[in-house]
Amino acid sequence: MNTMQTPTRTAVVTGGAQGIGLEISCKLLDAGHRVALFDINEASATAAAKVLAATGKVCKAYEVDVSNHDMVASAFAQVARDLGKVEILVNNAAVFSTLSRKPMDEISASEWETVLRVNVSGAFFAAKAASIQMREAGWGRIISISSNTVGLARPYFLHYVTSKSALIGMTRSMARELGAYGITVNALMPSLTRTNVATQVVQQSHFDEIEAMQCIKRSGSPEDVAGAIDFLVSEQAGFITGQTIAVDGGAVFL
């Protein structure tokens, strides 16, 4: 029998107001944690937090552009004052739905820089701020949402694939650096996931193509990702760090 109990902790979920991020936030709240929703869209974050908090759980919204270092640092300091020191971070915020697939020579410098600034620098800024509080607590979980497109090496999406590849290297290096403080650092590689976020970058044909590669013939769901997060933030996952875990129905084997 497993007798390990999961203490109540403070979690930050970036991009937590919709899609996968919202489902992760719900899962963490269900586990009894306090959740800070970081989102660049203040109205969406506030509305989501209001609905979740109405169930009696502790959830608070913060307007945060993760690509802004000072805004991220300030937000983490405010979370510590409002909800307690941050011990769980899920780096979920990313530029994805607004992108279009195109040959690499058609990707503008500004679009490239935007994707890297949000998807990579944003994850670093959040992890940097969170790790300070985690080191003080002597416990922490940092989980970044990569993508199995890294393993599939999908063409015509170079900026996005590059950004999600960088998260894996970042995860490994941070795990080496932070392990001595009781902090684990891992990455998840979800498959193409059906969410309620409007996008032109994914068509039904893309889902069909990806599902054909998978051992489990269905689309990925936000619940699949949230379930993996639920385990990785638990006490039972305390000896797992520096790993990249595919949550993709067996499309990619690592």
C-alpha cells in the first residue's frame, strides 16, 4: 500500500487560462494545491480563476507576459506573498496556435525571435524565478511542456520544433544544477492534442496522420498531459529528474 501523502503546495502554471494549461491547473487544484494562473490574456486568466475558485479551491490569476523577465520575476514575488512560496512550476505557455506551417526560408526574423522568446526564454525566466523560492524551500518540481514534434522532426515548423527541442536541453542542464536542492526537473512531449483553442495550424488531416503513427489510435487530450503532471509533481516521483517523457500514444520511443 502506498502511504505517501502529497502536501499542499503552491503551483504556477504558465499559459494556464485555456487548453492544456487550464486542464493542468484543474488537476493540480483537485490534488489540493494552490494554483497561480499566469497568462498574457488577463481577462481569460481572471475568468478561469473565478470559475475554479468558485469550487472552494485556491486559484488566483496573474497577467504575465513570460517573455518579459522583469514581469515574470515580479509575478513570482507576488505569488509568494499571496499564496506562499512556489514549489511547483509548469512551463506551458507557448506560441503555437497563431503560427502557420511554412518553409524555413519564409520564416521572418521577427517571427523566429518571437517564438524563441516566448517558448524558450519564457520557460527560463519562469524557472529562474521559481528555483530561487524552491531552493529556499528545499523542494521543487519544474516541468516544461515540450512536444513530440521534436522526435518526429516535423518539417515546415522549424521555429516551433527548435523551441521545443531547446526545452529538453534546458531540462537536463537544470536537473544537474538543481538536484542537490531537492528540485526535480523534467519535460513532457505530448502528441498533437485536441483542445478548445482556435488554431489554423492544425487540420483534421494532421490528427489523422499523427494517429496513424501511434500505437494507441486516438487523439491526445489535455487530460493525458495533466495526468502525467499529476504524477511528476507527487512525492512518488521524487527520484525522477532530467527526463523527457513522451505522452503521445506511442508515436515516439525515447
